[in-house]
Amino acid sequence: MSISSLSPAQIGALSPAAIQALAPTMISQMSTAQVAAISAEGIGALSNTQVAALSTTQMRALTVSQVPNFSSDVTFSAAQLVALSGAQLGVFTTTQIENFSATAISAFATTQIQALGATNLSALDASQAAALTATQIANLSTTQVAALTATDMGEFTTTQIRAFTQTQISRLTTEAFSALDAAQAGALTVTQLRGLTTTQVSNLTTDDVGEFTTTQINALTTTHVRALSEANLAAMAETQVAALTAAHMQALSSTAFSAFTDTQVQAMSTTQVAALTAAQIAGLDATDMAEFTNGQLAALSTTQVRALTATAMGSLSEAQISALTTAQVQALSTTALSGLADTQLGALTAQQIGALTTAQMRVLSADNIAAFGETQVAALSGSQLQQLSNTTLSALAESQVAALSTTQITSLRANQLSALETSDMAEFSAAQIAAMTTTQLRGLSTTNVAALAEAQVSALTTAQVQALSTAQFAALEATQIGALAATQIAALTTQQIKGLTADGLAALGRIPDRSAGRNADRRAHRHQPRRAGRNADWRDDDHAGGRAGARADRRAR
């Protein structure tokens, strides 16, 4: 009996044993209607040999209810599988799919691959997954991609990884994406990386981030960088940190920036540092600031410097302080400047000192000024000195006062000088005293005037001497008055003379007037012959008169 003589109904009535007893040649002779009529049990009874006898036309005749009933031990040829419709492929069980050959899988059309479903696709083993072509992968549905496990992702080659679209990459679970090894992660294109979600980025491990190339780091969006954990930032290599763009730098929070190690910070370019926002700068702590190189600090804009806190400034080393430009020094807030220690202030160069604004000068304390070296003091302008409080000016040491130029001395306010202590006065040189204006000198207290040394008194100009009030002049000790030169004495006003004490007058009287003595000698020498002649004439007249008188007396007798 020929198998073809049986009707589809009769075929459908055959028992599994009867079906199993059919020779492969009889199977191959069945019509498509007969094949479609085989019962589910009969399909399950087919052996490998019988299945192999099915033509591609017969395979296409199988119903979706028959397909799942094939034994899991059955192996289909690539031609048979490729002949199936998407609907047929979609009903295969995961166990059946395990027997699909790599050749068959690589030959599937994109519609057939999509028909496998998420579960079945995920069921592919390593060799099967490796058989998927770039075109097939690029056409996987988002549902299929979202179902891929960490194991599935680990089975893909770098070429296959590169085939995923940006949208597909964004549909991968964090576990699946994190499963990429260094080679796979390094294969991701710029376009793919930009498709990552913040959730995916935030769940990256330090190993994951470490696998990114500098090109990939550079391709991350600002949203991605903002999503990186502090641990991931701290784990980045110096070359990766250097690959961050200016936009990336600005996207980091102050807390995130603080996660960078000192070697990472020092790996940043001046362009990256200059890109930091004022808010980020304001959030830097002492540790952050200490990590900057001198070159990086010099790259900060005045706006950035203005945002530095007292704590941040207080953490800078002397070398870092010296590296600041004069424009940066001027940009420091008074609060930040007040955060500098004396040793840091002492590290300021003469140029930096000269750049300090009047507002900055006003916040300097006595201890701050005392920390300045002679060169720094000499660099202060007159307007800067005028901003110092009386107490602060008084804090200058002898060596610092000695460093002041006569121009600086003349710029001091009268009330600054009047507030000086007697010990301060002793620090001024004779030249500095002589440089004081009459207004400044009049502003000195009588106590300070009395504290002047003889050399300082001797250095006073005649204008300065005349400018002294009667009270100031009267305060001078006898030894001080005794130090006055004749020209200074000659310049004294009558009121100053009247105000002298008895000791003062006595000291004034003891002052030798060498010039007056020389003038008297010159006058005596010039007039002596004339007087001598006149005196002789007078004597002759006296004698003549005497003789005439005597003769007259004798005649009378």
C-alpha cells in the first residue's frame, strides 16, 4: 500500500507507533496535507531519520500546534529550519532550539530571528549566539535585547557587540551591560555609548569603567558623567581623567570632584581646571586644593579665584601661593585672604603684595603684617599703607620699618603716626624722620616727640622744626634740644621759645654758635683799622685839650 493513498484523516488517525514504523521514504512521499494531519503524538514519535526525510516543502506544511511536539532529540537541517515561517519558529521550545545548528541560525532571515522570541533567543548557547550575524543582531527587537542575560552578553564577539544599535544598547539590563568584558566594552562605538541610560552608567562597576578607552570616555555625555559614582571616578586612570572634556568637568558636582585622587587631579589639563564653575570651586575642600599643581592654579580665572573659600586658601602650600598671578591675588575675597596663615602671607612675592587691593589691605591683621618680610613691606604702595589700621601699622618690626622708603613714609596718614608707640618712633631712621611732612609731624603726640633720639631731632628740617607745636617743642628733653643745630635754632618761632622750660632754655644757651663766632671775627677784622684810627684821633684830642687847659691855668695864676 502506498502512503499517498491514505487520506489526511486516515494519517491523523495513525497511532504514534504506526507513525514511528513508517519508513523514511514513506515520510518523504507524504503530501503537505498528510504531513499537516499527523497528530501531535505522531509528531513526537518521529525519529531523527524520519525527520531528516522531510523536505523543506513538507516542513513549511507543519502547523504551529505540531512544531512544539517534535522530540528534543530531533535535529533539523539548516535547510529545513530556514524554510520555516516566523510563526513556526516562534513556537519551538527552548529545549528544541538547543539543537539548532550554528549554520541554520546564521542563515535565518531577520524576521525569523525576531520570531524566536526573547526567551528562545536567550536560550541560545555560546556557539549558537556566536553564529548570529551583525544584520540579525541589529534587527533584534527591544524585547529580545532586554531579555538578554549577563551570560548571553558574554557569548557575543566584539564584532557582534558593535552591531547593536544605540537603542538596543539602551535596552540592555544593567546586569547584561556590566557583563561586557574589557574587549567587548572597548568595542562599543561612540554612538552606542551615547545611548546608555543613567541607570546603566550609575550601575557600572569600577572594572567596567576601567575598560573604557579615552575615546569612549571623551564620547560620554555630560549626563553620563554626572551619573558616574564617586567610586568609579576615583577608579579612572589618569589618561581617562585627562580625556574628560570641559563640559564633563562642569557636569561634576563638588562632591564628585572631591572623589578624584591627587594623581588624577594633577593629570588634568589647565583647560579642564579652567572649565570648573565658580560653584564647583567654592565646594573644593582643603584636600582638593592641595592636589592642584602650580600650573593648574595659575590657570584659574579671576572668577574662579573669587569663589575660593578661606578653608581652600588656607590649604595651599607656600609654593602654590607664590604661583598665583597678581590678577588672581587681587581677585581673592577678603574672607579667603583672611584664611591665609602667616607663613602663607610670607610666601607672597613683592609683585603679589603690590597687587593687593585696598579692601584686602584693610583685613590684614597685626600678625599678618608682622609676617611680611622687608622686601614685601618695601613693595607696599602709599595707598596700601594708608589702609592699615593704627594697630596694624604699629605691629611693624624694626627691620620692617627700616625697609620703608621715604616715599612710603610721606604717604602715611597723620592719625596712623599719632597712634604709634614711643618704641615705634625709635625704629624710624633719621632719613625717614626727615621725610615726614609737617602735617605728619604735627600729628605726633608729645610723648612720641619726646621719644625721638638726638640723631632723629638733628635730622629735622627747619620747616619741620617750625611746624612743631609749642607743646611738642616743650616736650623735648634738654639732650634733644642740645642736638639742634644753629640753623634749626634760628628757625624757632617766638612761641616755641616761650614754651621752653628752664632746662630747655639752659640747653639752648649751651648750644655753640660756630657760625656766629666766625661772623664776629670777620667783623672785627674788617673794622679794626678804622676804629684804631678813630681812637687815636680821640686820644690826640684829649691830650691837646689837656695841654691847652694846663696852659690856661698857668696864665691865670
